[in-house]
Amino acid sequence: MAALVVFGILIVLSVPAFRRYMATQQVEGSVHRMAANLRLARQSAATERNNYKVRFDPATRRYSILDDDNNNGTADTGEMVLGPVNIPGELTVTNGPALPFSGDTLVFYPNGSTNSTGTITFENRRHYSRLVRVMRSTGAVAVR
């Protein structure tokens, strides 16, 4: 009986720590998922020798990636679109603020570069945040 009481107390004490852990993992998972998708777009643009267009839609909290085979900037018949990928509603996602992208579209070119340098910040309610940064000249994607 005493063991059950001790076990119950340990469970009650561990719930807040578990909630903090889950909130942190939600940020980590979202950041790493976006970084992986951006890296895939960069690699695919270089491999397939055509542009890949990433469009962010802040109003719906989504982004999508277009395999722009003819490099015209629009989704045509036969061109693959990844997404839309949802960003969890519990997270605050901002363009920047220190180094914002110039618009809501990021284009990866066949040489690996992009049309813009910038960061996207993911933050939870407990103010835990992580950044996804893209460099224009190399197209490198980093998580910070």
C-alpha cells in the first residue's frame, strides 16, 4: 500500500516535467521537419536541374513545396507538390525577426542557391524557440 502511495506521488510530481518535455519536442519536431523538407527541396533542385519553390502561407499555418519542372513559378499539370504541410496551432511561427525572408516564397535553384536569405522562428507558449535559417548564396539550411 505504501508503495502505491509513493508511486502515485511520483506520478503527480512528474506530470509538469512531462508537459514541458512534450512542448519542447513539438518545437523540435516542427523545426526539424521543416529543415528536412527544405534540404530535400535544395537537393532535388540540384539533382533534377530545375527550381523548387517553397510557399509559406501564414494565414493557414501551412507551407508547400513545388517541383517546378519548367521553372515558370506555377503548379502545372504533372508537376509534383509536397504538402500542404501543417504547422501545429500551439506554436508561434514568425518570419525572422532578426533576419526575415523578403517574401512568402523561397526558391531553390539548380546550383543550390536560393532567392533569399532568412530565418523562421518557431516558439511555444513556454517561450522555448528554435530557428530554421537558409543562406542565399549556398542554400544551406541550418537549425539553431
